[in-house]
Amino acid sequence: MKSNQPQPLGSVIQGSLSEGLEVRLHSDISVEDMRVGKFLVVQGTRSRFFCLLTDVSLGTSNPRIFTHPPDPSDSFWLDILAGSDTYGTIEIAPMLMLTLTNDEKYVNDFDNIPSLNGIETELQLLPVKTIPSHFSQVYESTEKDFRSVFGWENDPHKCNFAIGQPLDMEVPVCMDLGRFVERSNGIFGKSGTGKSFLTRLLISGIIHKEAAVNLMFDMHSEYGWAAVSEGKQFSMVKGLKQLFHHRVEIYTLDAESTNRRGVPHAHELYLSYDQIEIEDLRLIARELNLSEASLDNANVLASEYGRDWIYQLLNMTNEEIQVFCNEKQGHQGSIMALQRKLKRLESLKYMRSACPHNYIKEILDLLDGGKHVVIEFGSQGNMLSYMLVTNMITRRIHNAYVKKAEKFLQTQNILDRPKQLVITIEEAHRFLDSKIVNQTIFGTIAREMRKYFVTLLIVDQRPSGIDNEVMSQVGTRITCLLNDEKDIDAIFTGVSGASGLRSVLAKLDSKQQALVLGHAVPMPVVVRTRPYDNAFYTEIGDTDWQQKSDEEVFRVAENNLSDLF
């Protein structure tokens, strides 16, 4: 062993490619220093294996020790037994191999490769297709190991963004945002684990790195301007508009709520009955308690009145409905029930009988111009409004992107290439449930992936409620603590080596820890998520925007709390 190598932790004693490796710790290594999720390195003969620690256990060479255990205060016997008759073992899962391809003189001396960038010229990261031999030594990972696997944030050849740090080191773990936005992705975790902060962190990185444009449906009004911190002490965190004042636009469905919270420069957003399609109603049929018969009769009305059918229906008398049914073979009871239930739409603040200005086209023009759009719901954040508005807007934007993509494929002119769009939705299981996923635009987007340059960022605390086919298409999964077995099973849908990762996920802390795996990272890794604080604001935000004073921010916070209650 080279003198400049760190102290080995243990030796590989058995294992397999499918089940992982068992490592016996050396006598001078405390089992209490081994934490699930730790990043370790196994030095093989020709390859270096990057591994994730998945389990910790205790072993003994003689079961008679259990029948006559030494006295806990007898340090002499404890020291004699430690390392020989009693020892610690760890289970590790190999995730990547680092293999020399060009220069054989470094084959057993990885640490002396002459360039930090050697990974691009002399080293090759490979999927694990073999395992190291017996008694291969296991080491703590170094900063260079992390750089070799996850790169560095200022890499000019990649769109890397530091999402956090490993559990036991002060080195950034980077995610390739260029690969991240190519596919639909998910942020999962039970309530209170920091999903909103992770979402805000990632969207900030996408904006900062110009990886894509974003359309965010902000159900609880916490991404646009400011939000309450989740710490014990009351404080506020800045939203995307404060960080990127010139690149983010806020639209609100409830201008009164937005004004009470002191949000400046927000645009009002209105929708009209003639923009609602039958497919939009089918999505909210459960919220409105609409039957299939009512939806069938909605088609009859739409055939007669065109896009104005809802406005006409809401203003029809019982006699007019009876005459219509006699002439058009509609069902009077179903149409009257449909009218009664659609009257709930009249209470929505943002809904108009007619809307001369096309706000959806205005939003699409902003996205085409490289702006990022946050749509706030305010007091209209109920599930009926959220599902109706997100589906209406997303359906039309997706249709526009399909046309743009088809034009680009025809001309093959780079100037016609649509900007990559990421649509963020919360409570995603409501849209992607297996019963309705084929009827929603979100199911279509999730399955199409990057074909039309539109992907989803799914934020949800119940991944088990999402259709398995959709979950299998989720490229990168960032998962905070989950307790429910069904939710944990859903996270690992279509993931190889899931058995070892399950134990890692189950042992996460409830705050500021996440398991990251999938398309945008070379291997699964547990991170302490990057703080979303003043240092982050300074590093990533617009430098030419004069931020509000502390007194003004506090006033916004007070208004925000009064609005909530």
C-alpha cells in the first residue's frame, strides 16, 4: 500500500454484484463512526469502486461469547476481544467504477494521477459490472473522489449546480442541471421535511445556470416573493422574484391576497368560461361530483353552443333546458345537475364570463423570451382551483410547444428550437393518479419526456399515489424522509439495487437531508442540502437589484401571517 494513502477502514470479506459487499472493519475502527449513507471507496486491483454504505452490523467469531459476555467495566477483556472475536461489519453497495483507460502506469496509483481533470482524459466512470476481490481495502472518500464522480460547480463543460454536501465532508455534491431538465423529475418527502426549500433551491439553480425556463404553479404562494422559514425562530426567506428580479414574473389569481402580503410588480391573471374544455372538467369531476352522464351531456351542449356552452348553460332557465333537451336529445336531469354543479365556478375570483385579453398567450410569450413565471393562487389555493387552472394553462402551453417542436424538426434551424420548459406542480398525485393519468396533460408530458422540450418537476408527499408508469419515467428523484412503506416502494420503481437504498432512505434525518438518485447524478448519494440563506442569495441572485430593507421584509411577513389566519 502506498504511504500516501489514508488509513483503511476494513477489508472486503464476501459479497456479490446483486447483493452488495460485506466489509469487516479493522480493530481500530469504531463501528459507531459508520453511518448509513456514507460515501466509501474500495481500492481494487485495476479499478476504484465508489460505494454507498447501506447497513451496519455487529459480528462475532465465536457464539459462546454471547453466553459468557465480559463485564462492561472490564476494559482489558473488551480490548482483547475487539477486532478478533468481536468486530463490526458494514454492507456497501458499489455504484460506479473508476477505471484507467490510457496510462497503465497509474493503474494501482489513482491518487497520483497528474491532473484533477484527468477524469476526462485518463479515467472513465463505468457502471459496476464486477466486484473487487477478497480483502480489498475500503477507505474513507476524499475530496478528489467526490470531484472525480460529481465534478465541480464551475466546470465549463457542464451545467453543474451544488445541491449540498455529503454527510461527513465539506465538499460540494453537484448535479448536472443540463441533464436534470431533460426529463421529468420529482422531489418527494413527508410533510415538514423541506420539499419547498429544495424546490426553491433547484429552481434558483436552473435560473442562475440558464438551464431552462420555469413555469411554477405556486399553490401556497411561497415561491414567488417570500416565505416563512421552517426553523423554530420566526424568519423569512426570499422568493425567486427577490433573487432574480428582472428574470421572474409573478401572476396572481387573487390580487387582494397578493397586495396584502406586500408583493410588488405582480400581474393579475384571469380566465374565462370559453377557455374551459371538456377534458378540463373531466379532471375535476371528483371535486365537482360530476357523473359520466353529465360529461356526456356537456359534449351535447358544446356541439350546439361551441366554446360559449358553459356561459349559455349557466344562464338557461329550467324551461329553456327542457326545450333544448327535446330538440337535441339531451338528458334534462343530467344537464340540470351539470348546471347546478358548474355554478361553483361563479365563486372563483379569477373566472370571467368573457376575457378579452389572452393571459395564457402573454405567459407563453414571456417563456419564449426567457422569463420565468410563478403563478400564485392566494386564497384560491383549493384543490378545485389548483387542478382546473394548472390543467387549463398547461394544456395550451403544451400544445404551443408541440407546434414549435414540429417546426424545429422540419427546419432543423437552431433558432427555431424551443426553450426547454420545466413545469412545477405540487400535490402531483392528484394529476398523476393511475385512474386519471391518461386524461391529464401532465400524464402526457411525463410519458413524452423531452420529445417536445417540456418536462415536469413533481413535488409530492405521497409518491405511492402516482401511477407506476409515470414514476418509472421520472429521471431524477430527490427524496427526503419517508415513513410509509408504499411511498418508499414507489420511490424505487424501476431502480436497480433498490434493496440497499431502502435502508438509506429510512435512516435520513427529518430535516436538510435527502437521497439523490437518477439521471442528473452519476450515482445515488445522500446529501446535507445546501442552505438557502444570505450567503446563497449573494452568490446566486441578481447583483443589480436593490433588495428590500429588513423592516420591509418583516412587514411582508406580518401581512403574510395575517393572510394565512
